[in-house]
Amino acid sequence: MVTTELLVGAGEIAAPALSPTEAVVARVWAVELGLDRVGLDEDFIDLGANSLQGLAIIARLEATFGLSIPVRVLFEEPTVADLAAWVDRRIGLAADTAPVRLQAGSGRPLFAVPGGRGETRQLYGLAKLARAAATHQPVYGFPGDLPAPPLTAADEWVQAGAATLVAGMRALQPKRPYLLLGVCICGVFAWEMARQLEVDGEAGRDRRALGPG
């Protein structure tokens, strides 16, 4: 039985239960299997997938999430919901998403995504900038390098990276309002983080996102 469907192309979701990871996995399945709709609980084999389509799905998901996904996972986690949960667990194990405190202070914290691909070395520049601003505001930066952007599926890459960063931010600050900063190209991640928070009802009217520049 189909409980949740993704409408590919129309950019609409029939039910609001999809997590960011589930939405990415469902879209990849639908595109590679040539389907208009993919249910959250539909089985990979029951959808009629062949070996070439399975390899294409694996390759696209690996490029999107920056993970190594063995082919056996498609058989062990055969639904969109199962595979998305597996990806979320692997992301949690593979990356430390907890923001690093760059400056102590009081008031609403600023969460910054470093430039480049979220490169850790750029945390030093953010720390110096925070101190030079002399605002005495708490400032946090996200550590770790984001996976290199794929030649295709760029939207899914941004969505997956932003979902990982949001999880780390929420672990430190569970409730809104949030203040986000994206440096250079990582402004797209800050914007996507804000979008995901808004969809979840967390961004609120106080949301701010400072983009590239």
C-alpha cells in the first residue's frame, strides 16, 4: 500500500510526511525507474527494477550524499523509507555535524557554513571575523568538508548537505529563531537550511539567511 507519494516534475508532495532524505531518495528512484510516482513504502523489486537501474540509483545516491552504498543495501533496505533511514544513519556515523563554538557570548547565536565546500580550515577565518566584529554574540561554525558537488543531481546534493547541517544545529538549538550565514558558495546551503526549517515550521518570521558575496 502506498502511504506517501512524490510527484516528480510537478514539485509537489501529496503528503507532508517526507523527510529531506526521503524526498531525495524518492526522486532518484522515480527518475531512474521512469515512474511518475513513488510510494514511501513501495518495494524496489516490486517496482520492476533491473540491475542497470539499481546501479544507476546507487551511483546517483552516492554522488548526492557523499557515501559509499553497497548494492546489497537495495535488497536489505528495499523501500524508500528504509533506504532513507539507512542513509541518515550513515551520515550520522560518517560526519560530526555538531557546530563548533567560535565565539562565546549572549543572545541569539549565529550559525555559519564556511566557504568552499564547508572546509574546516575556513573556521579559522570565521573565528577571526567574529572577534573582529566585536558583537559579543555567540558564533558557531560547521566543521568537516561537504562532499564534492556531483556532475548531476546538484539539487539533491544541496538538500542532503543542508539536512545534515540542520540536524547538527538543532542538536544545539532545538527551537527557533535561527540566524544563518553562508560564506561564498555555501550561501546556497544556508538558504536551503532556512527553506527546510520553514517547511518544518521552525524558521518563523525572524528567519534570516545571508547568501554568497
